[in-house]
Amino acid sequence: MFRTMALLAFVTSSSAQTATQGTKVVSGRLVIEGAAVRPPTPVSVPSSGRPDKLPTEISDAEFWRMISEFSEPGGAYPYENFVSNEWNQQKIIPALKSATRAGEVYIGVGPEQNFTYAAALRAKMAFVLDIRRQNMLELLLYKALFELAPTRADFVSRLFSRKRPAGLDDKTSATALFAAYEKVASNADLYMENLGAIKSSFKTHGYSLSSDDITRIEFVYQVFFRGGPAINYSFASISPATSTPSYLQNMTMSDDAGHNWSYLATEENFQYVRELQRKNLFVPLVGDFSGPTTIRSIARYLKEKNANVSAFYASNVESYLDEKQTTAFYANLLSLPIDSTTTTIRYVDFMHNTVLPWWISSLSYIQVVSPMSDLANLSRAGNMPTYNDVLRLIKDPSLGGTVSRFVLPMSQGPGQPFLSITIEPQPGGTFQTRLPVGLTQVGAAIGLPAAFRVKSITYGSTDLLGQSLNVSLTETAELVITLTKSAP
């Protein structure tokens, strides 16, 4: 039986009204006069009660057999998806880690974001499925680069074909690492040298790649060569969003406490993913979420190994599925070995976010985690639920804080569109948000509980209730919002 867990819904958002170019990520603190912000409630995660029989390493032959037999024919998708386009991908990680057990199996979709989640969860094994064969090939390209590069600095050098700068070591921060590589130009000779090493790696492993596969891998690698660390979702591709994070931003972003979880944030994270790759424990597949083979094959394999799925990252794939496909996908999910700790990670887009009971108009794309037991419980009624049915169960993400999410409207002057920034206080009162660069005036808070009123908003030494806000890219001021209780 599944046990519903109170702390499994968490959300972060990006405002549709605020363009992320021309904005700056700032840390903030919520202060409530006369009341302490409650600390996070400890969550007790039950033990699995059973040892798994997952392998510590997989042979090249078995690795390729799994790719070949578990995969389905490739399908169409309108975007190239070379890199992740999710601004808030790290903000759900603390809640994800609190809800799950380390050392289980991670399943995801898409490109490099999966490395970050697998590292954060300390997954013992990982599967990534995507309807595009190109994604599987891109992950094989990554696998070769992981194997060829002994350190993060060497990996970034090979990924973007830029010569390694001096002064980098295993203590270098992700920000400093990418700042160093931004100053180095792409090198065509190094690109050709790396490409030769990648192809040799494929031959050493014995992968049965077609000439079309190799051509597609060369194409992807050339995109990274041309794009460099600034490559984003819209580079060499059409994009559904007007503003998406660059590779550099994906690797240097953080959760609301300021912790960077990316797979390149630390040498330890990189080495963890590298070992999964070297031991063939990170398996890329071609698969349709609603297809008959891929997820079911993973399920059979994991059940044979007495293993449990800790997390399934679905992104916003459900928004592309029709009712019949959604039903098939949910049936596939329920075939996996899961328990009360298994967590689903979603990126809810603007076409569906209004279904969330706590949605407000400033929220656009919203990152959430929730227990897969929600789906299991709904299915017990006899009918498979819809995507909207599942979204309606996702809880408000206040996580035990005194004040939940609210919005500050901002004006950049006559003739300029109004902007909205969302304040999502975490336990302890900390938050992160994006402020527009330049001169801005702050309006009255929207969505603040009636029991509170804003006493002051300061950014560094500036009192925003009496003065305009002037944000530059170089300053490091903290945004402090002080609330007081409303008069009865």
C-alpha cells in the first residue's frame, strides 16, 4: 500500500511577464515582526526493507543490448532540445531529496538536466528515454566525453572544443570554471581531435551505430562547438519560449538557499556521474512515454533486480499527449516498481498551470514534485486519471513556512510593460527571485495573506517603498522584505 507523504509538493516558477534577459538573480530574506519563521518539518523516509540486486557495472554488450531491445522507433518532436530550457530545475531538488532515498533508480527525459538529478539523488542506476533518437545519440556523445575527460575542467574543454585555461583545479567553482572558458575561443583543430577520440570510443565499446547515427552525432557536437557555453534551447533550433537559460546558466544556477546542485558544480558531482557512465549504468534509450516497450522493459528489468524507482522526471511531456496516450503513459508508470517515496518531477507549462489549485497569474512555467502514489491512488477508482486530475492533487508549496507565495508588481516607467516578481519564502524565510536590471518602482504586494502587511522592502540601503530601485549586474545586495501583522 502507498502511504501519502505530506511533504512531496514543491514548486518554483518563472514569470511570463518578466523577460530573463535583462534580469538578475538575487537572494532575499523574509522577516516577520513578532513571529519566527517555522523551521522545516523533518520528513521521515521509510527504508526500502529489501536489498536490490542492481549490478555494480554493466558490460558493453549488455549495455548495447538494453539500448537496442528496450528502445522503440524514433518519433517526431518540433524542437532540437540540445540543452535544457528549464530555469527552475534546481529549486525542487531539496524537496526531492527529502522525499526519496539515495541509491535507487532514476528515470528521466531529455538531455543534461538528468545528470544533475541523478547526481543529486546519488542514483545507483539511471535510464533516460526520449522519443527523439537524436537525444539517445547526444547522450552517447556525452558518455564518450565523460570517459575521455578525467576532470570537470577537461570535460568542459572537450564539450565545447576550447583549450583548457590555466589555473583550474578540483576546487574551482562552476561560476569560475565557466568564466574562464568564456574567455577562450572554440578551436577547430581541437574539435577534430576530440571528434576522432569520440568515434574511437564508440568503436572500442562496439556500438552498432549506423552512418546516419554518426552523422547526427557529428551534427550535435558541431552545435556545441559553435554555441559554446552560451548555447541555449533556441540555438540552432526553433524554441517554444522567448527566454531560455544558457548552458552556463544551467550549470551555475541554484536552489532557493543558494546551493548549486548541477553536475558540474563540484568535482564530486562530476565524478559521480562519470562513474555511472564509465560503468555503463546511465542508459540512454529511444522511447515514447505512451509506447508499449521502453518503460515496460525498464519495469521488468528493475523488478528482476528487486530495485525501486526513486524519481521519474517527466518534464512537460504530458502536455504533448492526447487522452489515449496519457492513459497509456500512466499505465506504463504504474508498471514500474514504486513505493510511497517514488516522486514525479514535472515542468507544468502555461497551457496547464491554471489547473493547479494555488495558481496565480504571475506564474508561467512551474516546476513541481509530487508523489507517484497520487497517480496510483487515483487509478484505484477504476478509471485512469487525466493529466489535469493529477495536477489538481499537487499541494501548495509553502513547505511549512509562515507565509506562502506572493507577488510584487514592478514598473520600469511610462510606456514600459508592468512586470511581476514572485516571492516564494522557504522554511527559514529565504528566497531567490529575479529583479529587472535598471530603474524600477515596486507596487503593492498581491496575494499576501490578510493577516500581514508589508512594513518595508529594502535592497541594500535602498528603501523601495520610498525610492526607486536601481539594479546593476555587478552588485550583490540582498532583498529584505519585512512584514508586520495587520491591525485587527
